[in-house]
Amino acid sequence: MIALEAVSKTYQHGDVPVCALDGIDLEIHEGEFVAIMGPSGSGKSTLLHILGLLDSDYRGRYRLKGRETSNLGLDALAPVRNREVGFVFQAFHLLPNLSILENAALPALYARDREEEACFEAARHRLAQVGLENRLDHRPSQLSIGQCQRAGIARALVNDPSLLLADEPTGALDSKTVQEILGILEELYEQGRTVVLVTHDAEVAKSARRIVHVRDGRCENGRAQ
């Protein structure tokens, strides 16, 4: 599913180059549930942006489902990202003036490869999958934090992506809701979805089947067994 070879990324901080990633090698097989752990400043956020096809300015190679992506610009990556990658964020990033149904349908509408009603039907299906079938017309402000995160997961799944990237998805949640969200990710993994969970929380990382550690821009135990 994912193969990174010698991926490096350097930022300019004024006149000083700052190495964010230093020769990362990483393999993730299709259907794996992997947690990427690292402290603040370790490079895991930069790695996530590359995995999610949000950054093309790096050295090295990245193949997603066997397709070389490291030679593509952001414009060429956008449709691949829309179809192949679903994002779940700590801050949800739901649009406040739209209903939960409209929020969940957005990636499908952006893809422009099916009729509008089919996009909303896919959104209804994914919202029902996470237990929000009775909240379709609600806006984010009318939902609990946990319900907002479930809506974010539904939105991430609406295009049936092969890869789900969850960036600190439990960071703003209470302990009971954390277990609910991890249970949904576990269920998606058991259904065959490839799930990559980025976290600094060791207890949250234990829900994954493999933990990859990122420290000082380097990746430990990044090779799949």
C-alpha cells in the first residue's frame, strides 16, 4: 500500500535549514492498522502530510498502491488524494454553516464523478455506519464533540478511500469517547481498511497492530513484517 524510500524534507527557518525528515524508509501493507508515534517536533506531522499527498516538495520516493507519486505536483496529486485518502483530524474541520449530511458529502461532491444525489446517499450511508443516521440535518454546533468526530470519520470514508489517515483523532476527547472512536477505527480495520493513526499517546497507539516510532526526523521499525 505505502512504500517510502529515503524520504527527506528540509524547511528554511530564515537563513537556517531545518531537517524535518532525514531519510525515512516506511512500508505499510494493505489492510494494516499502524500507529505512528513521536513527540512534538519529531517529524510525524511532516510525514503525515507526505503520506496524505499534501506535500510534494521532498526528496526520495513515495509509492502509493504501486503508483509513483513523488514525481507529481500538487495539482496532479489532488484527484489522487480525493479518491485514495480519507483524513480524520483532531479539530474535525467541519464547516459550521453546513449540516452534518452536507459536510459528509463534500469530498464526493468535489470528486465530480457521480450525481449529486448519489453523493448524498453515500454520505447518509457513512453517517449511519458511525451511528449518526438521526443527526443528518444537525449542524456541528448541535452535536457533541464525539459526534463531530464521528461525522469527520464519515466524511473521510464517503469516497471509499483505500487509506484512512487519522491525525490525533482522540486528542480533544474524553476517555469514554476516545474508546468509542478507537472502536470505530478498529471496526474499519477489521473490514479491511488500511488505517494509519498518528498520535503521541502511547495508550491510544496500543489500539494499532503495529507501532512506528519517529524521532528526530528518522523512522524506527518502519519495515513491515
